[in-house]
Amino acid sequence: MKKIIDLHPEDYRTGFRHSRLIAMFSFFFCLTTSDIFSKEIEVCTDQCGFSTIQAAIDSANSGDTIRIGKGIYREGMISISKPLVLEGSTGATLDGKKEKHVLDIRSNHVVIRGLNIIGSGVSDTSEYAGVHAEKIKYCVIENNTFEDNAYAIYLAETEDCAVRRNISTGNAVNEVSGGNGIHLWSSKGTRIEGNELKKHRDGIYLEFSSNLKIEDNISHDNIRYGMHFMFSSDNDFRGNRFENNSAGVAVMYSKNILIENNSFENNWGDSSYGLLLKEISESILTKNSFIHNTVAVFADGCNRNYFTHNELKDNGWGVKILGNSESNQFVQNEFKENVFDISTNTKHSTNSFRENFWDSYDGYDLDLDRFGDIPHKPVHFFGYWVVVYPFLMVLYNSPVVNFLQAIEKAFPIVTPIDLEDPKPKMRSHV
């Protein structure tokens, strides 16, 4: 028979505490080993450890930090194939000499910080960038400035990277030769925060990318779109500003998108939109501001989306929604000073409008519930026909159109659309 050893409860607790201490020590030792043995390497144009960045990278160990002093480093493409931190002092400039990528990242856990990155190559067959990363995870690209690059930042098949507080000025002359500010292809879990992007083809471009957080960026004066994404579902973008682009934002062939608290302003031109939605479904658009755009929101093939608490002011068209868009809801939005609040090319619609404020509403509120007692018809006779036949826009404000609009007010039955807001809000809250 085995002898039973009787231990006091305090002995059990002591042994347990020792075991926990040993386990915790082992964990933190493994976690911090790379930090303990990592070192800092200096690169400068004067006398110090290294005079070229590539030589410093080649000699570094994983986890090392390479500090780059003030000066211009004309090295062509610099390749990073191990986990490193590249951190620049004020005035540290990397010049790609118009060859290929300026920095090419081929390792997980790489940080690029505080550098001026200029002069990527330009090609009709390759997407050369200031920073290029492919098939890696956990990269951080922050507090850099980019100038005269085809693409500023290009991420392909990456995961869980962060791109934040960078400033990029592109060199795009037209849509064909120009590249994008931040370009993601088949990437997941990226955070794009606090960047300023201008003079690119598209400020931000996303394709086949998901679970992204795009927040507090400014994208302006780009040749095509402030942001453009396709086949990229399950993404959020909040608090961004898209101004003075040929078109603000194009969201295409995606679903489950949150578009919240963004500003779309001064995107003005013959075929310009604040927000273009093409084949978008099951998404939420809330608390956005659309001011002075040719078309604030253009919806083509969009279904089951929810628009609420948005301000649409001083646009040519507030919402232009085509007949192939169904079951969208517009609730508690503000329509003010638009030439046309709503336009469509179909006589029958499954889209619903309710409790919106319309500055063109001339109804009354006898029961004082702050909603109009009679429905509001936001699609007017001329607004319908100008969508069907755009050339009729030359007649806007002509005597014949003014006459037809007067008849429409007296006899609303002449309006060929069944769309209406049954409970329009009487007062604006914006």
C-alpha cells in the first residue's frame, strides 16, 4: 500500500505560489529575451557606425533598432527581411532614385517611423511605392512624409498592420500614370488612421480587403477619388474628410460597411459625387456631412442599407437613387438648400423615407408633434425627367419649367413618382 503523505494546507498554497512564480518568470523571460539582447545601430552621413541603411540592416539582428541621422540617403531600393525598427531623426530622407520601391518589407514585425521617403520608380507594369510590403504581418508605418512616389504605401496580402499619421503628396498627372496614396490589396485587419493624402490618383484604395478601421484621415485634391474600394466587406470608416477631389468616395461591390461621421465636401464636376455606392448592401451610413457636391449620394444597385442622421446641404442633388436600388431606408436626415433633394429614374420605389427634415416642405403641424401633418413628396416633376433625360438640365429655371413646378404645387398628382415621406420633420437639428 502506498504511503499517504499528509501535507498542511499552507504547504499546498506555498507550492502553488512557487509554481506560479516559475511559470510567470518563464513567460516574461521568453517575451523579453529579444528586447534584452536587441541593440541600437546608428546610421549617419558623417562618421558613425554605418553610412548606408542597407549595410546596417544586413548586419542587424532581429529586433534591433536602426536610428537614421539627418541627411539624404540615395540608395535605391532598401530591402528589409528581418524584424527591425527603422526610425529617422528630423531631416532623415530616403531617396529611391526613381528605381523601384524605396523600402521593400519582407518580414513580420517591421516598424518604419519618422522618415522622409521620396523618389520611387514609375512603371506601367509594376506598382512601385515609397513603402511596399507583401505577405507579412504586424507592420507599423507611422509619422513619415512621402513625396514624389507613384504609390506612397502599398500593402499586398498583409495582416494586422497599422498605417498612421503619415503625410503623402503624390506625383499623379492623370489616372493612367498616377498611383494611390495608401493602397491595400487582399489585406486584413489594417488600421489606417490620421493620414493626410493629396495629389494621388486615389487617396486611399482598397481591394479584396476586410476588417479595416479607417479613421480621422484627410484625403483631398486627388485626381480621381478621395477613397475608392471594391470587393471589400466588413469595414468601418469614421471621422474622415474627403474634400476637393474629382469625386469623394466610391464604395463598390461590398456589404456590411459602417460609414460614420465623415465629411464629403466640394467634390464638384460634371460626373462627381460626394459618395458613390455601387452594389452595396446591408450597410449603415450615419452622422455624415455632405456639403457642396454635384451629387451628395449616388446609389446604383444598392439594397437594404440604412441612412440616418446625415446632413445633405447645398448640393446639386442630395440623393440620386436609381430604380435598381431597393429596400433602403432614409430616416431622420437633413435635406437643405439642394437643387434637387431626391432624384430617381423609376416611377415606383421600395425605398422608404420617414422623419427627415426637408427645407422645401411647406406643410403644417396642427397637432404640434413636430412632424408635418401631410406627406412630403421630395421628387419633383422636373427632377424626375432630368434624370431620365439629362440634357433637359439646360431648361432649369426656364419659364416653362417654373410654370410646370407651379402646376405641380397646385396639383401634386402630376408628379409621376409614388415616393414620399409620410412624416416629415418640421425643424432642423443641425
